[in-house]
Amino acid sequence: MSNEKFQNKYRIKSARAAWHDYGGGAYFITICAKNHEHYFGEIENGVVKLSEIGTNVIGNLQNINYHYPYAEIPLFVVMPNHVHAIVLIDGSLTHCRDVARNVSTKTETAPNEKMVEIAKHQSLLCIVMRGLKSAVTKFANKNRIVFAWQTRFHDHIIRNQSEMNRIADYIENNPALWDSDCYNEKNDKNENKS
């Protein structure tokens, strides 16, 4: 464990690859609901039946490029308790990064300079994922839907076309394979209780 502290609390080391700047590239992303709760819907006969929050997640994924012109999500699946997506980041569009970070809040208080400095060093991928999670959370709060994300997200840097094809197959077949999905352990526990 690192002995680094921020505001007298231990900091959790980043899960991101230290050798990669996440300023461009292709990524396989998994974002989970808190405690793997089934906030996004259910699977019936290999087909995802989305909840209201699940439908909102899809809308946000489909429109990611509108909010983040340097990001594209060509393939994704929303499962009952997690989301898988392929996220493409075009690092050559770095001028768009400032738009994502420097949104005016129109408040009279000065921004926390420490947080502004931290935001400057966040990768484009992290900015997109934070924005997606924030938009869905705001929708849930506005509509009084009980919902929470698990902290962080999992990423895998896609290194070649073979990996891209394998991941795309996994995403497309994920609902049909739900019974054996590692994120379906909660259902297995419930079935064993009966």
C-alpha cells in the first residue's frame, strides 16, 4: 500500500496503466452498478429488458460524441448490473478537452484550485467515463430513481484488430451468455437459497 496521503487520508493507487497516457486509443470498458445491483434491467431468454435507468444509459452512450467530440462508442451492451463498451479516443482532438473540463458553474465562489489542477491531468478516457456516470446519476436523482455506480471503472487497452474482434464478439454475445457471466454471481446466490 502506498503511504501517500491527501487531506490526511490514504489515497488509492490508480488502476490505470502507468505506461499509457489514455489520451488516445481503443479501450474495452466495464462500468458496474454499486454492489452489482440490477439497476439497468433484467435478462429474459437471452434478451436484455431495460429499466428506465438502463434506457437512459443507452441514450448517453449513443450520444457520447455530442458531448465529447474526441470520443466514440461504436459498440456497447447494457447488462442488468454493468455496462461493457468499446471506447475510441482520438487524441489529436486535444482542444476539445478544455471544453469538457472548463464548464462554467456560474457561482460566486472561486473553484478549488487543487481540484482544477487534478482535472488538468486527467486522461480523456477518464473525463468521458466520469461524464457518462455523472449524466446517468443526474437523471436518476432528477427522477427519484434509486441508483448508484461502483467507484471507478475497468479498462483494457485494445492493442490490435484480433483483440478488437474478440471483444466485439464478447459484447454482442454477453446477454445470451448471462447465465455463465461472472457479474451474474448475485443471481446464482439467490437461486441457491430456494
